[in-house]
Amino acid sequence: GGEGMSSLTNIVKKEFKELLTKSTIIPVILMALLFGYMGTMIGDIEEEVMAKPLVGVVDLDDGIMSDMACHVFNTSAVLVYNGTDIDAGLSQVKEGGGVALIVLPANFSSNILDGSRGYVDVYWIMEGAGMLDSVSSASVDALLRSMSYEIASYLVSETGVADPALVFTPVERLDTTIFKDKEMEGISPDFIISVLSAQSFTVPFIIMMITIMAGGMVISSMGLEKENKTLETLLTLPVSRRSIVSGKLVASALVGLVMAGIYMIGFNYYMTSLEMSAEMDLSQYGLDLGPVDYLLVGVSVFVSLLAALSMCMVLGTYAKNYKSAQTLTMPITLLVIIPMFITMFKDFSTLPTALQVLLFAIPFSHPMMAMRELMFDNYVMVLGGIAYVTVFALVMIAVTVWIFNTDRLLTGSTKGTGLAKFFGKRK
């Protein structure tokens, strides 16, 4: 049995070496780093929640209840504004990076003392719609709860009110969310985030899947063609190299179009069922997408796929055979995973500049962001993205044509391509 054992060990060693390559390890390390980064971001958020919220207060009532409310606000929050002008308050809160403006109306105390409810208007200033952008509203909720508690205790101890409905909820909150200069009445940031977070998770994930699948197909087919010597035969035929490249690209682009189409149909269905399950009409807040928007998203998905495919064709020229082709999908995978994570958790507008530049430069992040940007009518960003990705794709196509025109596909040498240095001399 000794011989069998040693040959088994050798096979295990050989397979292990072949499977555990740079291209399998690097994405895993990168994922780990990204999760670490997310962890620190979430940690920062906990600190943010523990910290006193920055709010503005407009007190239009001069009664005992509003005095109590203001006392709570002064002790448990940092006031960016304290006055009687709502518009001035809003601009102060925006400038000071505050979360919300709390308005106590003129009849606040009298209503509560008369045995009916007091109403508080809360104007939320919402910065972004990523999963990690909804933090701040929790701290204001806590603030309003402690205000209600103070008022309820006063009602029970000082005025002897025994009506449970009033004691349990002496104050009702009316929300208005201001997001990217849109005022949305009767809706809190949490609600918007919950509607959008489903979408901000699904969209990047699907784009990632499509890109990796399509890219993998192109690279693998190039690897197979080399292995089976089909490429050599093709290159010796009296067909211009340009038509070979365009033929390959048109075929893969058609596959991409079909994918993008299926994606758009599925997404449209997803959004409508989401609205039905939430039993609310996003269009009344202007958060729906029109036919033009869907078209733009489709175009964005398509040019991004074209960029991915043309990039994969450049990478595919380095594939010696089917197996080495598999490892070459790594750069694409990394370039898709990074924007997927960033766009899920944060809004483009709330990112630090360095990350914004990185995100804009990666062609695959644009279709991931398009949906959310269009909901808030940010056409400049979407059209700019489409233009940039189109140029990126054209440059990659030009590079592919140039590589096909040199003979390095036949000889398989990377000498004199400049890219040789970039990829290191591959064995």
C-alpha cells in the first residue's frame, strides 16, 4: 500500500498546487479585507448612534409641555438650531450636518392638556440611501421617545390623566423627509432605506453575476480556441483580423444584450411586486422609474457588459489553454466585487472623494448605481457614466484589434507588448 499512498500524495500535491493559485487566493483575501473595512464602518456607526444626535428645534409653543420637550432636547441632543423659523432651521440643520429639524407646533401643550394628542413635525435631512446611511434616524427616535416619556410621567403625576391612549402615546410624529432637494411628506428615512435597500442589494449582486459569467465565457472560449488550435486556423484564413475581433465581440455583445434584457424584465417585475408588498405608491414621492429611466439602465448595463467583454478579450489573449483562462478572470472578478460592496452600503454622494474617483473609474459600478441615481433624477451622473464606460469599451476593443494584428496570438509570446511587464512573464 506504500506505493499507492505515495502516488496519492503526489496527485494531491499536484492538484493542490494547481488549484491554490494567486487568482484563487487574492479574491478571498480581498473579500476578507472588504469585510474588515465594513466592520470598522459598522463600528463607527455604533459610536455615531451612541453620540448625541445633531438636531434643530423650532418651538412655536409657549407651554409647559414644550418646555419639557426642549429640556429633553437640550440634555440629550446637540442643538444646531433653536428658534422659531422653520426655513432658517432647515438650512442651519443642513449646514451643520444635522439629522432632523423637530417642530413643536403652537397648540402642542394645549392639545395635550385638553386630553388630545400633541403632534410633532419632524423634517429629516437624508444624506444617502445606502444600507449604512440610515443610522442617524435611530438616535432621533430615541430622543422623541424620551420626550414622550417625560410628558407621560408629567401627565400621570401632575394632572392625574388616566386615559391610557393618551398616557402611552401623548405625542404623535409626522414625518417629512428631505432627500437630495426632494420633500417627501408622510415618509421617514427608514422607510425609504427599506424600500431602496432591497434594491441596493439586488442590483449590484445581479450585475456582478452577469459580468463574471459573461467575462468567464469569453476568456474560456479564447483559451479553448488556443488549446484546440482553432484560433491559429482562423488567423491564417483570408479574413481581416478586425472582422475576427468584431465577430467575437458582436456575438458576446448579443449574449450580453439578451442577459441585460432578461435582467430589465426581471427587475421591473421585482420593483412592481415590491411596491405591492409594501402597499405604497413610490410614484407619489417621485421615486419611480419611467420608460426613459428603464431604457437608460438597460443601456448602462449593456455598455458595462461590452466593457467587461472587451476587457476579457484582452485578458483572453494571454490564455494559453482552458485552465490558464480560468485564472485570468480574477481581475474582472475583483473589479466587480469592489463596487458591489461599496454601492450596497453607501451612496455615491456620501463617499469620500478618493472612493468616488475609484468607483467612477471602475466601469462595472455604473449600472449598479444607475437605478438609485435615476430615482433621484441624477441624470448627469448616469449619462456621464454611460459615456465614460462606452469610451472605456472602445479603448479595450482597439487594444484587442491591435493585439490580433500583431502575431503574438500565434507565437504566444508577450514580448514587445508592454503588457508583458504588467502581467509578469507568465510561464
